[in-house]
Amino acid sequence: MEVDTKVFLAKRFKDYYIRNTAEPPQRIEQREFGFGTLEEKIKFRHRSFKNGRELQNYLQRETPFYISYSAAYYEFPENKTMKEKSWLGADLVFDLDAEMPLLDEKILEAVRRQTTNLLEFLVDDFDLSMNDISINFSGSKGYHIHCRDEKVLKLSGDARREIVDYVTATGMDRKCFLREEEVQNGIVFSKSEKRSPRIRSSILVGPNKDSTGWPKRIYEGVLDYIENSKMSAEKKNKLLESLEKGFWEGVEGFREKSFDKIIENYAVRLTGDTDKMVTLDTSRLIRLPDSLHGGTGLKAARVKDISSFNPQFDAIAFGESEVKVRTTSDIDSFKLKDKRYGPYKVGEQASLPEYAAVYLMLKDKAELAR
């Protein structure tokens, strides 16, 4: 990145922190902070602040391109080693994102749905309250979820892994939900004039209308599958009545592929080990809400309503004043603030609103035009 571009970006970031306050995390005095440059997301760490005012003064004075804080609480957060910090507990944190070169509406919508699924798991299956859960846009490709309920703060890395495995359906298959149950007098499986009755000594039993957790999701998925199938109305009704009671006879032909699709629709996707480690690591540093992302210029905006949040509009941090840029690579079209920009060819000059110009500069796709 050219010097003029770096100076321009540093001024814009400083101006943002002069005009805007990054709300401090709860129990700020027990958190470790880390700060990054354009080249490295966490260049300096082991810093602590007594209160929000002290943090805000630092941001206005030093203007880092990345600001992260610990999910963990420490007695001495400024000490250099984990042992010396004296760990007191840690929020349960999730990082949901997806790979995309530039912001993509369809991919962002898919990540938003995943975030909604995760919130349902946390509230319905783990009995966590939304009063103890906060959500913020990551500033780039997805969302961060922070859970501060007292019952999760002391969880070990292994316990957090079990939660990750549960919400991602790791190792889950049909055998987790269906079982053969013996019946004393046998059960007539089918009758017809051409065939003799088939009698079985057991029946296939599975989730029913009163199920909770994953069994409930499997039950609802199968109901939806039957409702949308091409079988006759009479057969549908019989199957649905049986399923309400948990009797799965007649659904034994339900394909494994369809079953896997139901799990896929509900399961939370965490991108590889990197995103999973955000949850498992009890000393992880994660982006400070309301701070700027040094790779996009978007803010890690707090999300009050995930169903209506639009990062391409709600995460915009900069204004509309025009900035001339020179592209340094071919750029596909992208959308910000309900406006579409591009595509652009390498070496092209364009006048863009400040928020779009900053975005391309930080994505290393444009320089400030002289």
C-alpha cells in the first residue's frame, strides 16, 4: 500500500474515533486488549484499561486499525503470560462467517440464517437468555455472538467443544434418533388382497410432537418432507398421525440423503478449525463491538434485531464525500449502502463515496489517486 493511501486511511480512522464512542465491554478492567496494524491484526496485546474513558482516549490517540479484547476475565489482564494473568472465566463466543472476496448479498444472508439457527440452539437447547447474549457484525464476513451467562463462564475448552459439536451436528446420524421397540402381540405392517399380512415383533420409534432439541428439529424436518412429497393425501395423513405419537413405521424408506439434508438445514456451519477455535479458546481475543475493521473500514456494528440487520447498510462507518481512487486489480461489482459499484478493470480511475473508497483501499484493490 502506498504511503499516501496509508496516511489517508489513518486520518479517516482517527476521525471516526473522535466522532464515535466504542462502548466498552462489561467488566472492562478484567479484560485483555490487543491492537493491530494494516499488516497484522494483533500486533500488540497484554493491555488493560480501567474504564471506557481510558479506552476511548487510547483509540483517539493511537488509532489502531484493529481493536480486540479477551473473551476471558483476568485478575491481572496486563500481565504477559496466561498463568500470570490469573484466569477468572470466559464468555462463550462464536464466530460465524463465510469466504467471499467482496461483500455478497446471498452469502451474507446465508450467514445471517446460520446466526439465527445458533441463537435458537443457545436459547432453546441450552436455556440461555437473550438478555445475556449480544450479537455484533464482525466488520467483514459474518457475526460474533457473545454469551455472558454465569453458567458458561467457567466452562473448560473440552466442554465448549461439546457445545460446538452439538450445534454443528458433528457425528450425528439417523441412529441417534430411531430405535426398534418390541411389541408383545406383534404389529400388522400391511394388508392387501394379494399379499398376506406382515407381522413384526418390533416397531420403529423416533421423535414425536413433544420432542425437544435435535429430535424436535428432525421431527419437523420429516413433517415438512412428507407434506411436500407426492404421496397420496390418505397416506400423508396416516403417516402424520403415526409420527405425532413417535411411530416411524412407513417412513423406513426415508432416504439417508434426505435425512442428512434436514440436519444440514438446522446445523450451524463453523468454517473449519479456525472458527471453532474461537469458541474453544478460553483466552481468545475477539473484535471490539463498534470498532472499525482494518480490512474493510466497516464497523463491528451491534445487532439489535438479526432478522432486519443489513451489514451493507448498517455497518457503514464513513460518509458520502467523493474520493478519487485508482484500482490495482480487476474488481467485480459489489454493493454498499444500497448502491452497486463496479466492475472495474485494473488501472481504472473512479470517484467513489468515502465508504466505498476506504473499503477498496483496505481490501488492497485500490490506491488513493494522485
